[in-house]
Amino acid sequence: MQATASAHPNVALIKYWGKQDVATNLPAVGSLSLTLGGLTTRTTVNFSAELQRDELTINGASDDVAISRVSRCLDMLRQHAGVDLCASVTTTNDFPTGAGLASSASGYAALVKAAAAALQVDISGDELDLIARIGSGSAPRSLHAGIVLLEKIADHTGTHCHSVAAPDDWPLSVVVAVTSRQPKDVSSTGGMESSRKTSPTYHAWVDTHPADLAAGLKFVEQRDFMALAEISEHSCLKMHAVAMSSLPPLVYWSGATVACMQRVRELRQSGVPVFFTIDAGPQLKAVCLPEAVGEVHAALAEVPGVLDVLDCHLGSGAQLES
Ligand code: PMV
């Protein structure tokens, strides 16, 4: 009872920030994201009668912290399959882990894909998305390819996630500027709860979000890069404004993050098709048309404080390996 799956991290253009229900990671708002081919998590799950408890190894090191959340996802799949076996989970990332590059999204997407196959469980796409979501709120998006919409729906799963453009339909590129390799001080879950309870702009964020999501989706459908640039930077900065206006304030950026934002804006003003987005961490993701990758990469590599620059393209959803 063993299977291996791979998945890519993702980055949201129209962000999610805030949970309606923490236990099931039900988001307060939907989101629109890009699945990042070029960065890959590979996970093998092996259910065995010889194991006394679930075991997790990440990049060769045993992990006793994340195992309880992993077991929660495995429990839901075991329940679906009517199986009571423990599992060993072995996962590797070919990119920095826990450094704001959404390794938990790709990790939980690969986990549920491999575990469902190992158990040969018959489960709907929305159910699998829900189980991935229990691990990480943005993980369902990594189960899907290209440009992905996560929308809230009124059934027991609470969300429906699907690809709105395949990688070849609109081949956007993403250049990641790594400005720190340290784990962040405040997790996104902790930050979201703090924002919900204390930020005076949290409710405005939730109330205005559906219009941002609809606009983002429309600009993707129209392949209107410059309009998508405006709404995506707006959503990113609005999310960070909510975080910054929380008590205590949450500032996820470094000086280099701000310098990268300014560099991206200068490039766009000079006619380069590029815009930025930033998650709950100091890395900047520059989204651009493929012909601009070389120029954007070179410009970000020159910004003081940038440690590394990674080029990504739109990637597939989570996939089983034979
Ligand atoms: O996957 P989570 O629950 O840790 O949330 C991540 C949320 C952001 O990355 C900050 C925004 C987003 O929509 O990806």
C-alpha cells in the first residue's frame, strides 16, 4: 500500500487572509493563484501493519512537529477507506523548505494525492481538496494546474477549487527573489487570527474581496496582463495593510523586499510586463510574461539583500508517479 506523488507550490494573485473556521481552515475569502512549476515536492506514503504510529521525514530529517497535522489528514483518508494502518511519509523539496515558498501547500497536496492512491480510496475532488486544506489553507490550489480559482461554496466541504487556465493557455512566468532563508516569526494562521481579531481594516478586506476576485478572474479570461498587474498588486498590498494594522503589527517584509517592489514598479513603468506579489514572508514573487524573465531576473539579482533568484513557470497539479 504505497504511492508517490509530486506537487508544486503556488502563489496567490488575489490573496486569502483570514479564516471563517480555523479547525477546517475554511477561508474567509476565495483566492486566485498560480501553480509554480520548477519547484517540486515529492512525497511517498507507505501504509504498513508493521508501523506503530505515523512517521514523517522531510528532506532526510524526522519531523515530530508537523506529524500531528499530517496524521489528521491521513485519519480522514483512512476513515474514507475503512483502513486502520499507520503510515510512513517521506518527503523531499528541491527548493528551500519553510522559507515563504509555500512548501506546506505543495507538501500537503502531494501528501493527500499519494495517500489517497496508496489507500485506493474513492473520493471526490472537493473532498480531497478539503483534506489538503486541513493541512494548509492554500494546499488545495497546488492540486490543480496553471491558474487556479479557489471559491467558497455552500456545501459541507465549503470550497471548490479548479484550474481556470492550463499552463499552456497563458504561459506566465514567476521570478522569485529570496531575501531571507529564516523561518518567519509569525505563522500565517497566527497572523490571520490576529488580523481578524484586531485589525480595523479586516472587515473592509473581507467585504471588498469578492469584487477583487471577480476582477482578477475577468482579467485572466481576457489575458489582460496590465489590468491583472494592477488588481494583483492591490490585493497583495491590501492584505499586507490588514496585517500591518493588526495589534501587534505584523510586518512580513525586509528592506530588500521593499527594494524589490520598487525595482519591479520601475521596470513596469519602463514598459516591462511584470508585477509583484508577496505572501506572509519576505520573498518577492515577480510575475511576468515569458519574454521578460531574463531582464526581471537580472534586475532582481542586483537588488542589495537578494540572496537568490529562482525562475518558475506555470506547472501541473499534483501528479502520481508510477
Ligand atoms: O496556506 P496558509 O493557510 O498558510 O495561508 C497562506 C496565505 C497567503 O500565502 C499569505 C496568501 C495566499 O492566498 O496564498
